[in-house]
Amino acid sequence: MEQHKVIDFLVGHRGNFDQLAARAVKEAKKRYPQARLTLLLSHLPPTPLSPGFDDSLYPEGLETVPKRLAICRANQLAVVTSDCLLCYICHSPSNTGKLLPYAQGRGIPVYNLAHEEGL
């Protein structure tokens, strides 16, 4: 957070990585109270905010996307508005794996924790 001056985090709520990331940001907010944690919504009605979240975001235009594609599209829309992508992708055939080239093609730095030393 300090090195890259990151204070805004957008996190989903449907996967294990989402839960892990949210927990890490909530813990970091104890040391960096200026940090903001926003819940990325892929479906309506909105999910109530869990403690530690500051806001939620339902991307504009997502209501016209078929439900089975909503998570993928929400992730794509989130990447477009982000300064960097922090992920954990072991195999690229996954839907999340498709975000890597999508982000890289837009010049967004990608930090894949699966490739970090010791993980």
C-alpha cells in the first residue's frame, strides 16, 4: 500500500480469493484508515454490505448482461476502471484467467500472486 500509494480497493464476494482479499484489506485498514474497500456487485438486488466495507458498486450497463455472464462482465468493467489488477491465477483457462490479457492489453499492471515466490 505504501510503496504504490494504493488506498482504494474493489473486491468481489463470490470466490475464495475475494474473501481473502477483503479480509486482508480490512486488516490493513487498521493501519491505514484512509483505505477504502468497495464491494463489486455482479447481480441485483444488492448484497448488504459486510462490516469493513465502505461502499458497493454495481457497474453501469450490467443489468442488460445475461446472469450467467454477469460476474465476468463485472470483472471486465472493474479492470477498465482500475490502476492495477491484483489476482491469484494458477491456470489461464478460467474466466478469471481471461482477465490477465484483458488488463495487460489495456496497459494495466498485473500482480499475479500465484507467481510470487513461496506461494
